Amino acid sequence: MQINRVRKAVIPAAGFGTRLFPATKAVKKELFPIIDRDGRAKPVILMIVAEAVSAGIAEVGIVVQPGDRQIFEDFFKTPPKPELFAKLSPQNQEYSRYLQDLGQRITILTQQEQEGYGHAVFCAREWVNNEPFLLLLGDHIYAADGEKSCSRQLLEIYEQVGQSVVGLTVMPAEIIHKAGCVTGFWQESGAILSVTQLCEKPDLEYARSHLHMEGMAADRFLGIFGIYVLNSQIFNILEEHIGHNVREKGEFQLTSCLDQLRQEQGMTGYLVKGQYFDTGMPEFYRQTMIDFLNL
């Protein structure tokens, strides 16, 4: 079986950031700073792009609102003015050159109307061009437990199984209603899963009845980690949902389309050896600032 190499990554970054208002009235949530372990203050989007590149991705497409295109173009593709560049330390001058090199890998895509996460992914269809692709959330950053990045782990599983892969993490009951959740049966205990259902933000009663995995502690579930490797068939399913105006809570969502992709092609879950950090809500962003440096 020949497996197409995954060359491209998609990062949806077109939301309004309402949960971080009023800060997001001034700064896009994807540009909120995180102090990385090298001591640099980096915008969230840069850390996500670096995560993709660390996995061997050649091209990154960032989906943004039309009015935000210039902000992202400027950050990744426009060098500092000479008078600012001259004031940077030699180390930061070198890092500035790294950013320009990184910008050559990046394409800024647009979502004309904010119609949900699934719709934002669909906006990358022409750019992806029938290839399998890596998908990362625009407000999560990731830290692997070892040298192999979280995204690289998923890509290797994709190369092994030849079907779409969803990254998973063990999630406590108190936050399962804020995340996607999956169930299935283990192919490799505690690592690789044949997915039999994906559910977006289930209530706890439903999760206990339908989504609990045998062998896991009570009120612990398999939540979606925020990284996927998807076959391009997902775009056909998204197009069908958009064409028939199939909305959930007023928007075109991704999880129900993923579940349809699972039914049509099968799907593998992988328990990522690492942690994700959600920067999309005030309490989680604050905790990320504390925890990320202490890994």
C-alpha cells in the first residue's frame, strides 16, 4: 500500500476570539504572546507553525479573516525596518532571518464569512489540492514528552496505518463538555485505537453511557488533542454539509464530518505522548503561561 507523504499543514485562525474579549478587540488571539522555553516571547501562531515544521511539513496554510490577512503577512513575510533591525541583539537578528525563511513556507488563506470551524477548514480545500494534510488548532500549543514532536508522532502513525488519524489525550469528566471525545477499541493498548465514534462536546451523562473506554478509570475519557492527519475526502464531506446547510449550533462543525469520514474510510486514534495547552480561554491562557515554562 502506497501512502502519500503529508507535505502540508492547515491552521484555522479566523475566529473572533470572543472568549478573550476585550483583549481580542486589539490583538488577534493567535498573536497573544507565550514565553517559550528559549526565553523568547512568541505569538501563539508562530509556535503552532514551528510545531508543523518540526514534523517535516513543507508548506503551511493559515486560514484568516480577510481583514486580518495583512497582519499575518506582515508578521511572517515582512522584515523589520532597518532602524529596528539594527537595535536587535545578534541573536534576535538571526531569529529575524529565521522568521523570513519560515515565511517562505506560509500561505495566507481567507475565510470570507465566519461560519464555524468546519467551514474554516473547508476554505483550505483548493490550496490542499487533494493531498492528505496535517490539521492543527489555531489556539493550542503542544509539548512532546520526548524528542519527537506531537505532530511527528501522528504523521508516523498515518504512514503506518494509511488512514486518517486523530490525536487523543486522557481528559477528566469536568472538561469533557468543552471538547471533542472519541471511543473505540484498542489496536495497541494505551496507544493506538480503532475509532468507532466521535462526539463534539458531549454532556457527562452521554459520555458515561456511550464514550467510556474499557480499562480507563472512572470519569476519564479520550478527548481530542487538537492535531489531526486527514485524507482529502474530508473536503467532500464538508462540501456536502455546507451545500445542505447542515449546521450545529448555527455553524458548520468539523467533528460530525470526521465521524462521517470514519464511517466511510475508517479512522485511527493515537494517544499522543505529550501535552496540549489551550490558549483560547482566559483561565487556560493564564495557566499555559505558568505551566509551559515549567515542563
